[in-house]
Amino acid sequence: MLFKNASVYRLTKPFEPSAEALLLMLEKNAFVPCSGLRASSFGWVPPIKDIEDAPLGHEVAGSILLCARREDKVIPPSALNEAIAERVERIESMEGRKLRAKERLNIKDDALAELLPRALARSKQIMGYIHPANNLLVIDTANASEAELFINCLRDSVGTLAVVPPQVKAKPTDVFSAWLMHRKLPEHFSLTDQCDLVDPEDGASVTCRKQDLDTQEIRNHLEAGKMCTKLGIRFYGDLRVTVDKDIIMRQLNLESSDDDAEDEDNPIARMDAAFVNMTLEFGRFLPALFTALGGETLAIGEVANPAPFTDRAPLPDSGE
């Protein structure tokens, strides 16, 4: 699957820029590598690699794929502390007095300014896609700060962007706990082999991995007051994912995925195959998950009638 994680957001206002207009808007926030005293950088890079002058976005079937790059200069704490200690010792020896706290902070700033130009840069790419017709933004990260960086960069690029996490009626921990306790899951859903249980009173926790969840041991923890805060589920026996209490998804794996295009030498064809395959699966899974969690509520300013997931494949007939 193209994404390994998914932080999902609803656009509360229609996304107005066309794909062509968006590509131009992204240019002002194109990625610029860290240099000199610049400690970090975040900006857009082409989602399709190995193509000269590739655009900063890629549209397929109504979805627009974006890719951001984050770069941070890495200064080992030991190196910084050593530089500060040397400066403090030298100044205190020369002036015969102890430095004040404010003076030590100034020395820390000076040491950082000296070390930053020589520090190594660490980079990471974060992908995401917008489906304007469905008022949907999905970001390939389970890290809240990374998702916020992505959203803020996109907001700065387009001028305005109103988004909220999924607003569901039921509390995910209650729903997950009930699934574990009674083994009555919605149609097309089943449990995998992992969950996290936490006692809301004292914080005691149990982490289960590669374990049969249909056991009395699991139910004993639930009966003792623990709640399920993270649960591994399978959708249609095909998509495996771990969903937490904030509806953040990890360990995405589409077992029947066929992302390889026939033309293996064409990077655009390969990307199209992977992207379409993923968006179609999300188009089936997300509405089913939100329905299982009681359905979505309307946030302030949200579009009253968000478009249906028009890009999803129809669910098989249950025979009812």
C-alpha cells in the first residue's frame, strides 16, 4: 500500500482550487534545503521521483497526491553540552566569577550558531492526498506534529484550509471494547491479533501483539475496567490496519494489493496504480469505519451534505 499510516481529516469548507491552480500555489512553499543557520525546513517536493521537472502534485481520478519533505539539522546533545561547557569554563576562568543563567542562555545560542552550519541534516518525506469531492484529506503519518506541519504548509500555500479530524458520534474506545467483549463486529469487519488496553483510573496498560483476542484473558481485563485504546482490524479480509482512540491508523497493509503497473519502467504508471488502488480502498473502508463508530456529526462550518465517496468500489451484496 502506498501509505503506511493515515491521519484523516474532513475539509469543513469546499476545496476551491483546481488541480492546475493548486500546482501553482504549491510553488511558493517548495522545499528549500537547510543551509547556514537554518535549523529546519519543510516544503513541497514532487510525489513522483525519477522524472525531471516533475510537478509538485499528481492528480488521478479526482484525488490530488502531494509530498512534503522535512529536513532538520541534527546536533548531538553531547556535542552541544561540550561546547557550552568549554565556553562557560573559559569565561569564568578569565573573569573569576560564576556566570548568571541569562549569560549561560546566550552562550547556548552562540554554541548553536557555531555548530549548526556543520551539523548533518536528517530528512523525511510525508505524503498526503486531497479528495475535494469528498471533503477529505489523508496524510501518511501517525505523528500529530507532522500532520500539523503538513496542514499548515498546505494552508499557507492555498491561503485558507479548514479541516477537522473525523467527528464521530460514538466514542471509539467504547466501540472497540464492545467488539472485544462480545465479538459482534459490523459486516465485513473482523479482528486481527493485536490491541492495547488501558485502565482509565490508574493508567495500568496491557499490550497484546500476535495474540488470539477471543480469549477469556482479554475479557477479564475488560471486565476489570480496562478500555481498548488501539485495535487491529481486518476489512473484507483484505485490508489490515490498527486504529487508535483518535481514529489514527497505523500498519496499513492491503494483502491483495497489486500496485505494480504492467510498464515497470514508467514511474507515472507505477504511481498511478498504487495511488488509485489505495484511494479506492480508503473509499470503501473509511465510510464503513465511520458508520461503525456511530456515523459522522457536523462540525461548525462543515458542508452540510458532504459528497459521497464516489470513487469507491461498491460493497458486495450481503444477500439480505
